[in-house]
Amino acid sequence: MSRTPPESTVRASNGKAWEDRPCRNERWITSYYWAIRHSRDRIGQLRDSVRDPLIFYRLEWLNERMLVIDRRELGADHVNPADEEAFHRQFLSRESHLEAE
């Protein structure tokens, strides 16, 4: 797989570049969950439109589990809430540059 590096490097509150931080394969779960819940809450809109509060409840559960694992494994390098949006946007930007083999 090849990827194009992002134009700018976002830094965590501890000064490390996001690329220098440990990254688990599960990271995409929390980033994609963040993307569908922020700026426009797509899950909330879908739940309202079909009147089913349980749609995507397993994805919510999985996201919460991944956050617990990330906090445990990354410790001080875990995403600071103030850095959360920048981190997820950078992660998703890198994902968009991946090419399938």
C-alpha cells in the first residue's frame, strides 16, 4: 500500500506528531465513529427517522471498548479531548490516501 503524506502534521498536546504515536489497527473504529457522529450526527438522524433508538448500538459499544483499550495501551499518548478533532481528521485524511493493492 502506498499513501501520500498529509500536507501538515498535527501534533498532540505532548508535542509528538500523530505519525509518531502508537497506532492500533482498531484506531479506524474510533475515527470513523467520530466522523459519523460529529458535524452532523448521522446516527442520531437515522434513529429519529426510523424511530429506533437501537440502530448502531453495537457500533457505539465497540467504540467505547476501543477507547478503553486505547487509554490503557497508550497511556499519556492517548488523544486529549482538545486534540480529538485534529487527530481524527488527520487519521481520516491518511486513510483517504491509501490505495488498495
